[in-house]
Amino acid sequence: MMGPSEAAEQDRSEAAPAFIELLGISKHFGGVRALTNVDFTIRSGEVHCLAGENGCGKSTLIKILAGVHAPDNGQIVIDGHAHTHLSPAASQRAGIQIIYQDLSLFPNLSVGENIMFRHHVEKSVRPVNERKMMIHARDVMSRLGIELPTAETVGRLPIADRQLVAICRALAAEARLVVMDEPTASLTHHEIDALLETVGVLKSHGIATVFVSHKLEEVMRIAERVTVLRDGQRVGTYPASEIDRHRLSELMTGHKYTAALKPAFAGDANPILEVHGLSRRGQYEGVDLVVRPGEILGITGRLGSGRTELALTLFGMNPPDAGEIRIRGKRVRLRTNREAVRAGIGYVSEDRLSLGLVMPQSIADNIVVSVLNKLTGVLGLIDGGRRSELVDRWIGELHVRTKSAERPVRELSGGNQQRVVLAKWLATAPAILILDSPTVGVDVGAKEGIYQIVDTLAARGIAIILISDEVEEVLHQSHRILVMLGGRITASFDPAKVSEKELREVISA
Amino acid sequence: MLSQLRAAWRRHDVQIGSIVVIMAAFFSALSPAFLTLSNLGDLLENYSVMAIMAAGLLVVLISGGIDISFEAIAAVSQFFVAIILVKFGGNWFTAFGLAGLFGALLGIVNALLIYYLGAISVIVTISTMTFYFSILMFMTQGRSIYDLPSWFTSDMSWLSIPFPVMVAAVALLVTLVLLSRSPVGRQIYGLGGNPEAAKRMGCNILGLQCLAYGYSGFMAAIGGIVQAHRVEEVVPYALIGRELDVLAAVVLGGASLSGGIGTVSGTVLGILLLAVLQNGLTLLGVSSYAFGVVTGAVILVSVTATAYASKRQQRRGVRDAV
């Protein structure tokens, strides 16, 4: 690993004017040190990635840039002028614009008004001239080479277009630095391409971009430098050309991961789940698949390939038009998710935060919610003893890190929340578990933890269907891989006999 | 042409407007008394107080809050001004000025409580409603004021437009300008649409909330004065219990209870819808109990239709995204 001093040297070796320099920044909240002596330099017009696991101090650093937090120590040098801290207004005056993950747009207002909203705040006595506002908005969009209907309500736009509106709004505020927090999280590959193109235009206007992300694969294509934070300290700043995914996760976590393939599946050969000719109009067609107890079947494909729709069908929430599903050789009809649960199928959703868990409720309540009818004692009331027995067992087995099972799930980290979701389904003792994009939004270290859980489950004889659009994930975590494209299963692979590159090509064929 | 028509039909005010026209046609066919100048004049005058108060409430709804206390504010301001007018005399300028100031202050109390306590507006304004109204009942012991000055109670009109209708027209016009042409009005839409974003854009949230609730209190008090002028007396409990009618009219007019959406034109149509319905049913001799049933049903249907449309749109949006 490259040491901080070496990295600093590289900073100096490339000559380009620094726009903002954060020097020796430290910040603590109560007893927690969020940042320790961090240096971070942003040059004019550069594309810079700020990477690190959740809790590494990324957001604190951004909030110091935005003027939300004042650092305890250190300097913020903008255009050669040193400040001890920034106010939100001073930060915006300096041309710093933050695009938060939620985009902070007004869904009820038009595209044009969203772009020009700052005028309402700054010139709050001048009457609003709708026509002029729209002309200004169009001007801003044309500078970015974007065309969106100015009169359309933002709430009706797809996410990718909303993101462009947010960038236009930053540009309208005369941004010199645009910070994007997790900008690619909810975009398709195609939309990410469009976003990166827009960032290229920003660059050509001399506007710097900082990407804050832990999913950097796409962003790395356009980034020039990467700064990695870990535990509130800067690991280093590197030219993007020297960094690949593996190196990045090493830098972010401090651990070396060996990407080994799963050994060939050697379990029970009798399938637990068989699907023949399953179709649903407009979603998927003629799907055949087989899973055996203890086997991990990876299904990959792009967003819209029908993978999630298929998963929902297997969970009884999206009835098929044709075809059959057999469990242990017996034909079953899954018309509701309750029937699916009864048939021994569990489903962990992609959107774990909104669909998988009830955030304000306790860990224990979340774990037992789908097995309440199995915990009843006298008079059909919940038996507290059996409840806590079940809860303790799963918290222990899955290593959910918490002080008490009665704490709200909301307080847990992403990785621990994911474990609670798994616990919830394991409590139902499923024979088949469908995991839909289980590691979306989870950082590198926690990902590894989830993979271990998946392996443990499979080792217990649970058949697992792992759905993911991360090629690397299905390649390393599955015994077999199916590729979906346009609603059909177009290919089936043994992970040992296919390379990541080949797999990628088949997916986007 | 067809697509333009279809696009127009999707607009809430066009839908409500069409229903108003169809209902008016229906009632004029059944009752010759409906489509007469004097009936329509009465209709407008009867609903002018509601329109004034609705204008104020609309601003609060757009800001993402709700105000249940405005009728209580109107009642208190009405009484406060009536006492001063009876004791010291005055003119329309002092009547409206004092009432507006007093109403705005009581409204701002709502805003301060909501902002500083971080409490939900519906809870805060229900509490202040009870509080304001109870103080009024306690102070007056439920007694009414009948000896209002004659200049205050005598009928006035301009170009044969009754005074209450004129005040309502001005109130709606001012609200229209505030909401669509003033930067603060646009900020109120922003606040209702996404409070977090409004904060990040540097909007003065406290200021905007004071404006919204203060405006609602102001309009309620003005409405209270106009109501006292029409009935020629001040009865402390006359206005209480009509909050939900006004709210229903504004919501019928397309304002969203979750904030950020609503227009003055829609509000006018919402009130017209209720007005035509009630007036028509009265002319047909339908009992006032049945009227309540019909009004309730109309509101239910309208709200259901709006919710259904937005749900369908959402689904369409999801499909577009995939």
C-alpha cells in the first residue's frame, strides 16, 4: 500500500491550480473522532473521487466544505485565501454546490423553476417573471447540452433527469465545484453514461466535480484522482489510473481480499425448486430453472431484464400467465406471498430499507414479524419466552451487533440491518431463499459479512437464488449463473468456466 | 387538438369546472329559479366569507401545513373589533386594519409554536383553536353584540356588486398575486413540496411559516368582519364548526393536504362547486340533512378520484423508469 507521504508527493508533482485545499482538518463529535488531520485538495476543473466505507468521515468532510460543520482544527484555503471554517452562505459564495443523494429538488415545481429557485430566495422582492425564468433555465441547460421540458413538473421526471435538473441548478448558482453524493446509486448503466457525459461538460467549463461514493466502478472511468478515507484519516490520494476495484477495496477496508470462486456444488442432486416454461406477458418468457438444496444459483441481468419480476413471481406476488413451479417435485401455485412463505420460500428485497424492515420498530419485533403465529401460547397471545429465545438465537448466529434486541432497527448500520432482514426470513425456516440485490448500498466490509451469511445459509441446506447486477458478485458467490436478457434466460454458466469479461458481454449483448 | 383536449382534461381545475357547469345546467333545468340574476348574486354573497377564509387556508395548505384554528381566530378578532367599534367608533379602515392585525398576530402564534416546538400543525392549530375560542367564551360568557354602528351594518354595493363579494374578489386577487408572482409565494410552494430542500436552498423557514399562518389568520379575521357586517351582529359561536367546510372546498379545488400543490382558481371552483350544490338542492326543496350527505359524497368521490389518478400516474412513472 502507498503511504500518505508518497501520495502527497504525487499531489505536488502534477501542476494544476488548486481551487480548494483542506489542510489538517480534524473534527470530533462528542467523544467520537470523525476526522483526524485530513488533507484534501481539489483542483479547478478536475474530477475527483472521495471514497471510503460508511462512517469513514466522507460525509463529515463534505459537510465541512458545505459550511454545515466547522472543523476543530485545520484550514480551508480557497483560491489562496485561508479560512478557519465556512458558513453555508460563504461556501455557496465560493461556488461550492452539494448535490445530496436525495437531490433536494421540489417535486411539485417545474424544471425551470427548480433550476432558478435560488432567484426566489436571493431576490425576494422582485416579482416573478415566469417567461424570463424559463429562458434563463433553458440557457443553463444549453450550457450543459441538456434538453428537458422546462414546464414539466419535476416529480414526473425519471430519476436520471431529476439528477440533471439538480446539476443545472448547481450550475445556475455559478458553481465552481459540484459535489455529488452517491450519484449513481439509483441509475441504470445507460443513465450513468449520460451523467458522466454531463460531468465532462462541467469539466470543460472549468468546474470541478467530487464524487462521493462507495460504488466507484463507473465513476472511475472519468475520475482523475481518488482520495481514500478510512476511520477518519486520509489513506492517500492516487491517480485514478493506478487504482482498480480490488486495490480500492483494499485501501478502503485495510484488508486484502482474495477473490476465490466457490468450489463446485457437491450437495443433494435432487432439485428442491423446478420451474418450467414460466411466462408473464411483458415481463419474462419461457423461464426454466432448477435449484438444489444448499446450492446458490446466481441470476444476473440488467435492470428491466425481468429478474426482479421473476423473483416476485417465485414469491407469489406476481402470478405467472403460463408455466409451472414445482417444489420437491410437487406442483404448487403461488398466488400470494403468504402461500409462498407457507411453501417454504423466503424473499429479501432489493429495497431493504423500505420494504424489508420496519425501521422504528425493535430488532426483535422485526425478526419475529413473519412467524408471530408460531409463537402463540395461551389464548393465542404471544409467548414472550419463545419470542426472546428465537430472537436471541438469530442475533447470536448472525452476529447482529447491538446492545439490546429491543433497540430500533433504524439505529443499526446497513450491514447489521441486512442481517436482521436475513434473521427475519430464517426464522420462517425457509427451504428456498431469494436474495434480490442483497448488497446494494452496503459498503465493502459489510458485503463480505453478507457473503459469509449466504454461505452459512447454503451450508445449512437452504437453496439460494441470488439476484444481482454486480457481475463480480454473482461470479464469486454462486455455484451456477443464469443470465437474463429481455425477459429470457439467455445463458447458463459454470463460474469456473467463464471470465468476468465474457459474463459482462453476455449481460449487455 | 385531441391531445390538447386530453391534456386539458387532466388538469384538476378543468375537471372541477366542468362538474360545476354540468351541475349548474342540471339545476337550471330542474328549477327556473336557479339561473336568475338575484339567485346567483345571493349565491356569491353567501359564499364570499368562505372564499375569503379559503384564500388564507390555501396558503397554509400549500406551505405543507394545515390550519384548523382560523374560524376561532375570526371569531376572536370579530369580537375584539366589535367592542372597539362600539366603544370608540371607527370606520371600515380601522375595522379591517385592526381585525387583520389581530388575526395575523394570532396566526403567527401558530407559526411560532409549530416552528419552535417542531409540532405537527394539525395538533397545534386544534389546540390553539380550543384555546382561543374558550378564552372568547369565557370573556363574553357567550353573550352577543347587537349594537353595532349603523355604518358597519348597512348594505353597500358598487356597480350592483355586493360589498362582501368585492372583498372576496380582492382577497382572492391578492392571494393570486402572492402565490404566483411573488418570490416568497414561490418559496412557500417550495417549502410545501420539499421542506428539507427549502432549508438547504437557504429559505427562511420561520419567516415563510409566519407569513403562511399569519396570512391565514389575517384573511380569517377579514372574513369575520365581513360576516359580522352581513348578519349585523357578533355571536361568539357563529363561526365555529365551519372549519371543515372551508377545508373541504379548498381540497375539492385541488389543494394537496401534503403540501406544495394548490391554486387560487381551483379554490374558487371548489367553493363554487359546494355553493351550486347547496343552492340547487335548497331550490329543489331537498332537506338540509340530505345536503350534508350529498356534500360528503361529492368530497369523497373527488378526493378518491384525485388519489387514484396520482397512483396511476406513479405506476406509469415506474414503468417509464424501467
